[in-house]
Amino acid sequence: MVPALIRLGYFIHVTPSKKLLVKIAGKRPPRIGTRVVTSSGEIIGKVVDIIGPIAAPYAVVKPLRDELRIAPYEEIYLKPSRRGRR
């Protein structure tokens, strides 16, 4: 059984340090290290930091590759881990 993708938010832009800035759409920010994917399931990278105000946070994502084809305001999702909660 394939787990459903969880909506993270939408891509804003690439930072000068080549990381992706994502506006978080949900109420709870993701955990650091969570994998980030496109709507087609392609792995983009992983969450390395959460920044901004508590009411409107942003996720900083370290990409796996230098050349990513992501349009501004494209929806970004989290890939749930296969491990169960303890």
C-alpha cells in the first residue's frame, strides 16, 4: 500500500545558497529531515530548516540535484516515512 502525499505548501524561490524556500500551507510545520516531493512523486530534497514567524512559517529545502524544474507557486508535498509512530 502506497501512503498518500501530504501537502506541504508551495515553492516560492531559490535562495542565494541554492536552497528552496517553501511557504508552508498547513498548521503544523514538518519535521527536519522529511523528504519533499512534487505532485508526481519525484523526490526534490529534504527539509533542513523552518524559518519565519510562527503564524506564517517557511520551510527551507536542500535539493538533491542542482537542476530542478519547479515553477514558482508549484505545490510541494511531503513523503511520509514508512516507519510507524512509536
